[in-house]
Amino acid sequence: MTSPAVQAPRGGPVTRKDVARYAGVSTAVVSYVVNGGPKKVAPATEAKVQDAIRVLGYRPNAAARALKLGSSETLGLIIPDNTNPFFSLFAHAVEDAAAALGYALVLSNSDGNLAKERRNIRNLAARQVDGVLLASVLFDPDLEALETAEIPAVLLNQEHDAPGFNSIGVDLAAGARIAVEHLIGHGHTNIGLAMGTNVSGSLDGREVGWRQALQEAGLQEGPIAYNGFTWPGGYLAGQRLLASVNRPTAIFATSDTQAVGLLRAIHEAGVAVPGDIAVVSFDGSIESEYSWPPLTTVEQPVAAMAEAAVAALVGARRGEKPRHRIFPTKLLVRQSCGCP
């Protein structure tokens, strides 16, 4: 209830001073409560401040704070599609890593479309975010809008170095080799590839790794079906591979999402997995564990990559030199490959 000795302000926006006066504390204490630090506030005092905020209807002025600090305390994240479980997991990990350093996150989707990606970059630059994390549809994206606004960027899902920018990724080719070598270890000699497509025109490292593993084992390349990194893309790729004259006995799918669509196509054809066709995928998203059968998959260390990406972005604001970081993958063995 409102104290009779201290009345709520009438007219105009409620300020931090109003909250401090109402709660009987200093404006610094109000700041600590609103911002979660840097100093701790006694629980009873924090409760008084929170009550004052509620009664007075105080709303912190983010624009004024940004002007004072020279920082919006906001990071932008652009991903191809947040309905893809891998990118959903990645976005969540980035949000957690950003929050741990005091930053809010603005998420946008490019839908795998280059024009939309560029528009999202321009929009984030116009909002003067402190940095942008970008999972681009290109291996060499257009970052002119960020460079002009002097906003640092970190490129995600980058297998190769991007001169002048921080970049984070895994060795796609090495991960794919692990997957294909595991299938070869099960005795498969005809291993197909369900390969996702991108607009960059560059050869994806997962296709490179598939070819390398077969060549090193002295095996001929199995059939390839190119389609999107999506459930429908995997489904259509599965139908094509099953219809192949040289139908494979094992398939490497370049994402878990593709693999789930692939499994549907295989099940609809009345073909047993892994009895007739073994399947191994890439990403390590949660859906791989709950598909049927559970997918053997190459896991990317999402949490570690997200933390490193946010740390690199914050470091870039402090003038640290950009660098390229590659993280190791590991094979999560389940049932789709033929293991017990």
C-alpha cells in the first residue's frame, strides 16, 4: 500500500528518484535491483524496491541508459530457421550466454534467404545493437552495413577462417568422416548421402568428409540426393535414394532434421532401419534422441560454441583481435546405425 508520508508522483514519467524516495533508499540501490547488480542488495530492501516499482508503475528507460553507457546492452542473432531444432537449441544457448554477461538478445530468421538475411543485418545495424552473431546462408556474407556502423560480428557455423572477423564452427569434414567410417565399420560398402543445399555454391564440408571416408576405404561413392536442410528435404531425399537403381544399404544425412524426414520415407516404403538401411546424421539435436529408431549422430558442442561466440563479440568491443575457433565433434552412438 502507498505510504501516507510518501505519495506516488502525479503526472509525467516515474523516475528512479521517485522509486528511491518511495522505498526510502538511494537511487544507487534502485539501480542495483533493476540491473541485478553489480552490488548485492539485502532481500528485505530488494522487496521494498520491487514493491515501489510495482506501485508506481516504474519502467526503466532503456534508451536513456544506452545513451549514458554508450551501449544498448543488446546483441543480435540471425539464424536460418528457428523451427529447426538445432538452431533453436543454438539460439537458446546464445541467449543464456548473452544474459550471463548482461546482454539481451534480439533474434531474427533469414529463412535461408540471402535478401532477407541482408535486410535483417541492416535492421539490427539501424537499432545500434552492440554486436551481431550471424549463421549466414553464405560462407562469405555481406557485412557492409555492420562495418559502416562499426558493429562487430561473429560468424557462426564457419568451417573456414573469415579474415577480419571472429568465427566459430566445427570441422564438418572431420565429423562426416567419423560418421561414414562408423558405417563402414558395420560392413557397409554402398553408403548414400542425403546432402542439404545452400545458396553459396561452395562444397559443404560434410560432403567432402563423406567422399574422403569412402576414398580412404577404397569404396565407390554411393548415390547422392540434394535437398534442403529440412524435414521435407530429408523426406524427398529419402524417396530418391530408395528409388535409386543402386539403392544404398546405409545413408549419411547431413542434419538431424533431414534424417527425421528420411526416416519417414524409409518407414513408408516398408524398409527396416537399421536392418535394411542404416542411418547416421549430423548435429546432435534433441530430436535425434527421440526419433525412431534413435539416431546415431555427430554432435556439435552447442553450449561451448555459444559461450565462445558471445565472449568473442564482447571481446571485439574491447578491441581484441578476431580469431577463428574450431570445436571438436563426437559421435553419439544409438540404434539407427545398427549398434545395440
